[in-house]
Amino acid sequence: MEHTKPFEQSPEEFWRLVLDDLRLQMTRATFATWLQSTRALGLANGTLSIQVRNRAAQELSLIHI
């Protein structure tokens, strides 16, 4: 059985691409408030774990890819 990697990028690079796309879809203030300080922690079982700055951001950040 061939092992395939779900993303060609590292989790950090992939999250940066997602952030670049989200930045274009949000106001500058919304992006800065909720996403600017986030960072990718890792990828496991198809789930990208993201570090956020507070509980409110955590509850709003449940994104499934």
C-alpha cells in the first residue's frame, strides 16, 4: 500500500496559505482580532491543530478541511 501525504506543505506552510486566503475574505480588523496571532501546531489524522490566543477564538476556530 502506497503512503500518500495529504498536504505537500508543512502544517505551518499550509496554515500560512489558509491565512493568506482568509485575509482576503475578512476585514483587516476581524482578521487581526481573530486570526493574526494564530499558528499551526501540527497535523494528525487529517486534522490541523491551530494555537489561538484565547477561548473565544478557540470556539470560533473549529475548521474542518
